[in-house]
Amino acid sequence: MASTSFFTTKKNHYPIRWMLIFALFLLGTTLSFAQTTLWSENFNSYSNGTESGTATGASSSSWSTNRGNRLSTRNNALRARNLDAEGIWQTSTINISGYDVISFSMDTWVDDEDEMDNSNDYLIGEYRVDAGSWQQFVNASGSDSDPLAPSYSFIIPVTGNSDLEVRVRMDNDNNDEQYFIDNVLVEGTSGICNGEVDFEFYDSTPSGNTVDNIPTSGFLGSGTYTSFDVDALQNQEDPGDNNTFSIRYSGFIQIDTPGTYTFFTTSDDGSKLYINGTEVVDNDGLHGSQERSGTISLTAGLHDITVLFFENSGGETLTVQYQGPSISKQNIPFSKLYSTCSAGSADLDGDGVDDVADVDDDNDGILDIDECGGASGNFVQNATNLQFFTNPSNAEGNPGTSFAANAVSTYQGQSEILLQFAQPVPVGTSVSVFLGADPAVSSTDMQIQRSSAGGGNDGWLAGANGTTPGSIREVTFTVNGTSLQYIKVIAWQVGARVYGASYGGSVDCTTVDTDGDGIPNYQDLDSDGDGIPDNVEAQTSLAYTAPSGSDSNGNGLDNAYEGSGLSPVDTDGDGTPDFMDTDSDNDGTPDTTEATLTLAGSDSDGDGLDNATDATTGYDDPGGTIDNPLNTNGGSILLPDSDGDVASGGDLDFRDDTFDDNEPPSITATGNQTFCPGDTIPVVESVEITDPDSSTLDAVYVQVTSNYDVSGDVLSLTGTHPNISATWDTSEGRLLLNGPATLAEFEAAISAVVFETTATVTAGETRTFSIVMNEANYLESTGHYYEYIPSEGITWTAARDAAALRTFYGLQGYLATISVQDESDLLGSQAPGAGWIGASDAALEGDWYWVTGPEAGTLFWRGGAGGTAFGYEFWNSGEPNNSGNEDYAHITAPGVGLPGSWNDLSNTGANSGVYQPKGYLVEYGGMPGDPPYPDLAATTTITVESVAPTASAPAPVTVHCTDDIPTPDINLITDEADNCDPNPTVTFVSDVSDGGSNPETITRTYRITDAAGNSLDVEQTITVAPFTIDNQPTNQTVVIGNNGSFTVSASNVDTYQWEVSTDGGSNFAPINDGSEYSGTQTATLTVLSPDSNKDGYLFRVLVSNSSGSCIPLTSDEATLTMKAGRVITNRGVTYRVNKN
């Protein structure tokens, strides 16, 4: 919403657009916005049976159906008869871009409502925007109980959408069931904004306590608002004065369904509501909160709505409601309301404070009065509440209609406010103090006194009794005795108002334009046009304070500069502050040159700041690309300090008229260490900094300069370092240690910088760290220094020239030339966007030379993509391609090809996106005449440890069949250990057989791996020794009555089970020891005294091993044969001889 108040030079003339609308309102005519027919179809131009066509209108497109003649034109309408399946009439996409609101309407009917079937027939209308989901606007059968309306419509705000599609889905199933569609219309409306209404706020009660007398001009503020909250609007437009005001709200209301509507207002005090110029609700007059209503018949579409309201003391409230077809009584949704998008009062910097009340219109931190010709103004610079005054800042600056005030209703005691001029006012000067009183006050009693910074009473100056309430009174006096800088206003009353004070002739700020660019200083972010923003030049180099982006008291001055704003620096003491002085140090060299700025000579957004140093559109960033002249934080451009004396009594070059031959500091460090993944490790083991000229240092940069992994690598400062702060730049892999601090403090801080990473690292992998005592980065492999200079949109030729103006401790700068991969890696990590480097084929298309630095004139590539290399190159895939006369090289933006790879562009590059130049890369080192390289950098390296872990091999295992081979079990490894990793990982690798069968030997391998990828393999031997029967049982013949036995010899077994078959081998059954057998579970089975019944029994044995689950091995079968013994007779005695 807009925040508005009086202009001081243009007094609230009625906007032309509203003058027209108001005139039409008075005449009771139609709406004032522009409406265009985008798509219209009445089906009049088609013969019967047409199934597709093309509409007319500004966005005409085709329509089609899908059910043949069943869904086609008939008698100048679209008819759906006996569809027998779902039929669809649908438009192709309708272009709705460029409009604020889209309205749709369509006529519908059925041939006979009695024929329509609620359960089976339907007509469903739907629309969708930009191929989104379908939204329904009608769903009816068309029967007597569910009839179709004569027409349907919907209204949608465009809000950036571009395409609309509409379809009607229908189904019916006999010839008597017929739907008809006609007069389909899509209209686009321009000049209105959804979700708000226009307002005019008047700081007065209308005469006669009737809204009819609310004025039509001279409002305190105007704009748009998103509610009917009169309290909130009053607090926005006239804080502190909530007793007498009036408001005119106006706009348009969206009616979706035609019919009779009732409107309500509940208000305290009076209100009225008009629709299309017709008074609908009269709730006028002076009264407490009450509700009144009225009715009106409305068609679908947009209608004029005006709500008038006034407040005259007491409570204040306004509620606006309506009810109508399918709408229960409710607050009118602001989604149904529209404004004419009217702009509020001027607010140049968009901070929500109108320029008339804004003490710093351009948001640069310098008070407007200080930008009107010098470092002071002839108005109150600072107003301070001493007792019972609120909003004291309203009394600062050129007196207008804003004021500081005390309470209106309750007397709190003697009220005091202190007013301070920017400088002492000379004796004899006429001073004017502007006072007033709230209209509700009956009498006034005020006095003006001479005072001091402490707010004391140093003598009477003027009386101010008898001020007319509601008016602004000018009280004048002449300075006598001594000069005057402080005055105090005392009020012994309620409702006192202090608007401010001034002396001498007024200054017209609009005429003060130092650089003659047509933008007055108070609206110009670079008043002298030297490319250095006012916000930077007004502050000292060492004590730059960035804006906070907040303004708690709403006076337009950033909290960082609250009070009297920035006190502009005047380096050379010539009476012209630096922000208005193009040669701040008066050394004869322009500030632009000494700041090594190359200006574009254009100012696209009209804020006074050259495009080359402007970072945003408008006034949000008053520092542009030079937010802090001493560092590059946040992409800030570093301004040069060639002799490095800014912290020791000197200054930046544009403010320094002497050059001190400063000896650079030097640094040495040790710390080539072994790194354990997951650990935190210091980047140095020892460090020493020396400087022959200084015991302090401004900053140190610690950067990962090789193998930096942006996904996980981090440098951080541990411990407590009171004078040093740390800032980590993920994109560059660089940690800034920012002082100033002593050399010893920096040594301690560097020693406390640690590296850790969550990225995956492998054994032998390295990280190299550079510790650099300046803003540049150091690369050990070249011995050179590098820096990235942000400068969005800079051309290649401008970057080349700017790089040549830069020096680094006497080393000459140049656009970087890249001859090794280390340089590509480093510069690719430095550049947050496309960055120029010193290569070109402008001299001869396709012959790429290094044209800057010591490599100037060196051919390194010939041809386009796929050409021939004559030296190191790192072109991106498919480059160079000379697309559009591209003759200059740049390092690609992150995410475009390989990090650090190159591409060719035109001198200007693209206007936006990844191929828009974002800056340039400067290299220092190797130029003729360069002094010896300063030892400003030290490097250390860590290497990921490469010691393998340890572990013992598992005990060997013997099994007797493959089924008993145990599954791999990493828990068998119980003593794994590592020098770094407390929990190395154990994994199963493989089983390898020797191919044998009796036995088979399997070698099982386990691998123990640490976090660095070091590994150890241990092996377990598994022997598979199968069961074997060495000697099978044999057939036995036994004399009846004698014992028989069967024996088996087997290997790798410890279990036996003999079995017997009594049926010739068809079936075998296990036997146990008893009266018939013994040794049934041993290698030898004894058959005890078998008789002839066992003749022919077959015996076998199953052998196995109880230690496993292998299937038993079955022996051969052996037969028991029984025979009778031989009888021998001797001397009449008979013997039976047992041969066994």
C-alpha cells in the first residue's frame, strides 16, 4: 500500500486520472477503465452441423467439439443433443497477457427442462489459466429441479498470467435432451489493480458533520489501501491525530452473479456507500457505532463503488459488508475490489516515508538540508524531546505540515522540545519558529527560550500565546547578544504542535545540483558525479558504517545514521565536503582517477549513480558497488591505498595527497601435515609475521587454493580474538580475518584457523592453503597474486584499462593470463560470475592471444571449438564459437561448464544472465620493472593419511559339505584398528575356491577400510572335506546260532547308523542295540545269534558328522546268509561243529 502525505512544492493537485473518474462519477456515467473484447463467438456465421470454428476479437483463436454432429452448431447456437457419451466444447488458448482483469460470460439453456435427467445429464463449465488445474464455474443438469441459469460468468485477475482456456463438458442420452451455448465472450480490462481501493485522506472533519461535504481537493495524502481499517490508514497518514479526519474510498467491485444485493456500513461517525453513483447506504451524521443498509440490483461485472467516512472525536470504526445471491452477509472481500492503481504521494527512495516528511530523500545517510549547498542547512537539524513531546523528528528539516506534539486530551505537565540548528546562527539573523495547536484545543500557552545542548533555560526569546487552534503560526525573533544554535519550546497546554524553525532566506534544494546531471543533490546518490557514492564519500575511510536498512522512527533516516545524519567529510578543508568535491585531496588528480574507476557515462535508473558503480535499480543500496572502500565483502569494490597508510595516518588515494613508501609485511608459516578425515586440523603449525613499518595489520585472508570442495570444505576461526572478526566466503573458499590488530594478534588468530570437511576425501588427496596479508589471493605454483574485482556490466576494454591502473605493493596489475591449471582452478573459484581475462582474437579472427601482462603477444589457440592449442587452454565445451562477433575471453560463471573454464563474448557481453560480465580478474607479478615480490603469502599443505588399518584373520573352518559353508560374517573381525578412524568399516569381499573336491579349499576375504579409503584384506580358510567310505561292508555267511558282524571304514565321520532290509532291499529300517544287534551306531555291527529267519537280510550303514548338517553317506548293501552247522558222529556221540 502507499504511504502518503503533503508535498511541499506541489500541493496535492487532484491526479488527472481521478479528475476524469470523478467527473464521470458526478455525471453518473459508466466505468472509466479500458475494456477490450478478446474473444467472442455467437455462432451466427456457421452453417448447421459445424463442429469447429474461429472466434473474433483481439485474441481470437479456434474452438472445437468431439462428438460429431451430436455436438455442433444449430440455428446460430451450439447444440448438444443425444450425446450418449461425454461431449466437450473447448477453446484453444486465448492470449490474456497485458490486461489487469479478465471477464468471461456465456449464455446457456435447454430445449425442455422436463426432459432433462438429474442423475445422468450434466453441463459443466470449466476454465484454466496457463495450463493449470481446471476451475468450475457451472455444474447443472438443466432439469426443473436443477435448472441452468440464462448466463454464466467469471472474473479473474491476470497477475502475470498469459493464457486462458475454457471448456464445457456435457452428457445426455436422447434426442429430446438438448443443451445450447451461445454468446461466449472474453473481455480484458486495463487500468485497475486487484485487492485494493483508492483513497483520499483529509485532515479535517467535513462541515455540518456530513460526508457530503468531504472536499474533493487538498487531501493530506492519497494512494491505494488494502482494507477499510480507518485506524490503520489514519496512523499511516497522520500519526498522533486521530480525532478529526475524513476519507473517500473509491474503486470497483466485482459482481459474479446478477441479482439483488444488500450493502451495509457500520461506522462511528458518519458513512455513505455509493454504487455506480447511486446512494445505496446512508449512515451519515455524528453518532456512535451503528449499522445501516440498502439494496440495489446489479448485473454481473465491475461496478463503481465509493465509501465516504468521517471522524469527529470519540471512537472511530468502519465496516463495509454485503450479501446477495449465494453470498451470506460478510465483509466485502478485497479480492472482489479494485483500484485504479493510483500512486501515492512521492517517495523517491521507496522507504515508506513521503519525501515531504523524509529528512533523507535519497537514502544516502546525509540529511537533505546538508545536501542543499554545504554541510549545514538553515533549518532545524536535530529535534529532541525533553518532556512529553512525541515525534520530535517531525520538527526537523524544512518546516512543513508535519509536527511534534504533546497529548491532546490529558495534561501531563510542562512539555519541552529542544531544536538544534546545524551551526550557530549569527547575531542579527531573523529566526522563524512555526507553532500550532490541535483544533480541539480552546486556548494556547507556549514560549520560546534560548537553550544549550543540555536543554537548559538560557533566556526568553518570544511568547506564543493566542495561537489559533488548527492553524500554523510563524513566531519570529532576531538573534541578539551572541550567536544562537539551540532553542527550546515550552508548552503549558495540551495539543501543542511544533512544526520546526528556520532562519535567513530559504534554500531551494531543487536548484542545488553539483554535477549538473539534472538530479538535485538531495536526490542524487553521487552528487559530484565522480563515481564514488555520497554514502561513502561522506564518511571517513576507516569508520565506514553501512546502512542498517531500518528506520525505527519513520523519519526517512536510516537507523545507522539516526540523529543528525552523516557529518560529511571535507578532506582538503576547502569548505566543500568530499561528496561534492571531485578532487577531495586537492592534489590535482580527480577522485575518479585515483579511485581507478572507469565510468560508463550512463545512469539507467536515474538515481545519479553511474552504471559502473550502481549495484541496484533505485535507492535501496546507496553505496552501490563500493559499500565499504576498505574491503570486498559482499562484492564491494576496494578503493586503492597505494602506500598502505590508511590505518596509520594516511588515507585512500583519492583522499591522500602524499605517497609514503610503505614496506610490505612478510609472513612465513609451517604446517605440511597429515589429515585424518572427519578431524579438525589447524592450517599452520607455526606462523611469523614481520613488518618494518608497522606493528599492526588490517586483514589476513586464508584460502583453500587447491582441490577446494565447495560442498564440504570449511575454514573457521577458533578461540577468542577480541580485535579480529572472521568471515567465511563459501564461493571462494576464503576466510577473512578482519582487524585492525597487532601482528601478534594476527599470528595467534592464524594459528587458531582450522580446516574441516564433510566432503568425501581419499588417501593421498591434498588441500593447499594460502595465508595472504591483503585482499589478493596467492598461488604458490606461479608466485603471483590475484584478485577478483566485481563490476557488473563492465566491458572487456574497460576491465583491461581498470586492471592496468591497479597495483599491489608496487606490482603492476593486468587482466589475468592463465598458463597452468592451478590458475584456472583458483580464478574459477574466485569469480562469482562471468569474469574477464586477458585473452582476445580481435586482431585476427580465430587466433587467440594473451594480450595483457608478461604473456602479451603469446598465441595459445587457433580456430574455433576443436581448434589447435599452442599452449595451455581451458575452453568450455563447444568454445570458442564466435557467436555474434565474440572476440574476448572470460572465465565462465559457476554452473556453466567446468569450473574455471573459458568462453568468448563480445566486448559488452550479455545484458543479463550468466553471460553478463560481473567483474574482472587482476593478476600481479611478472611485469618488467616490478619490484621483488613481497612475501605477503605463505602456503601450507595437508595430505589425507594413507596408512592402512590393521586386523587379524578369522580362524580357519572345516566343513563336510557345501551346505555347511558358513555365510560371511563381518563380526568375525573383532580387532580392527586404524591410526585415524576409530571405527574402520569391515566388508566381505569374496569367496575363491581352489577347484578341489576332496577336500575343496575356499579362501574368504574380508576388507577393513578407513575413512580415507585405506584398506587391508584378511583371509579365512574354509576346508570342505566330504564324507568318504574307504572300505564297504561285505556279505557275511553265519552258521545258525553264531554271531555275525559287518564292518565299514569311513573318513571325516563320527556318526554311524546301521539299517536292515528284510524284503530284499525294497525298504530299510534303522536298528538299535538290543537282543538282536549290538554296535548299531558304530563302525562294526554285530548280529547276535541270528537264526534262519535272518537268512537273506540286507544290511547297510549311514555315516555322517555330528558337527554339521550334511546329508549322511550311505554304504553299499551287504547280505547275511544263514546255514546249518555240520554234524560229526564219533563213538555214538553226535557233535555239531561250528565252522565259524
